[in-house]
Amino acid sequence: ALTQMKAGTSNILVVGIGGQGVMTATEILAEAAIALGQDAKKTEVAGMAQRGGVVSSHLRFGPRVLSPQIAPGEADVLLAFEAAEGLRWRHMLRAGALALVNDSRFVPPVVELGLFDYPADPVGEMRAAGTPVVAFDATRIALDLGDIRLGNTVMLGAIADHLPFAAEDLLACVLRRFARKGEA
């Protein structure tokens, strides 16, 4: 279970590439916390999110939360929809905190344009730096389930056991969200 810091506040950093459902996943996590009587604050930074740019979303919830911003070294969980983004945001984790990483490779435009090199082994680099990492191919799992758009739901499933509330509560929020969209 997630270790809560500072008077019961949980800090979750969600990162990835635009179009992966990072912001939707963060909203669902916030809705679940609020449904259980928690105060929740979130902030999002989307760089060309529509075109596959990088996206990061801070979520803090607990009895009383004043700021949505997670300070470096204070994230309890890093939920990385993309491995290189997980590596880039690793510094935000507190010592011993867990990174849950989709190890499917999504190459952002800044790499395609030659502005940055994609790391050869982002998950390996995170582990070498001492970060506990659970890596899995969320994209393959989503495709096996029949729809690549389920990737963010797979990522929510991965974090479900690392939250201070029951997985069933999170699932109820996921089902409510997609029922509103009229999707099966």
C-alpha cells in the first residue's frame, strides 16, 4: 500500500505523451479520492499534448491539501505511461518510492526531430539509480484487450494496489467515467 506522507497526504505523479490518456487517468484517480471523502488537488502541464508532446500531471490527496504541486523528492508513486518520461521524472520520487512504467516505446516529436536522443534502456537506468520499478507493456495488454485506448485503464489497474483505498473504488470511478462517454 502507498505510504502516505505529511499528515496523510498522497503524492502521485503521472507522466507520458499526449494522447495516452495521462490527464484522464489523473482525473479518475482524483475522483476516486474525492468519492472517499479526501481533499484532492491536481495540476497538469501539457506540451503540445495533442501532437504527442510530453504531459505531466501532479495529484495530491488527503484530509486537507493546499497545493497541487509535488516537490522534487516527494512523489509517493510515479505512474509513467512512457518509459523515457519515467526516467526523466525519476528525481521527483522520494527515496524508495515506486515507479510503475509502461515499457512500450513511444518516441516523442523532440526525438524524431533530432533534438534529443531516446535513452537506450530507460527502465534499466532507473533501476541502476536505485529506483524500485515495476515495468510492463501496457500497450500490448490494451491491444490484447481489443483497444489501444485502454492503455490508461491498464495503467490505473497497475496503481490500484498502491493506493490508500480499495481497487474496487477506483474501478467504480473508471466505469462511471466511460459510462458518461457512452463507451462499452
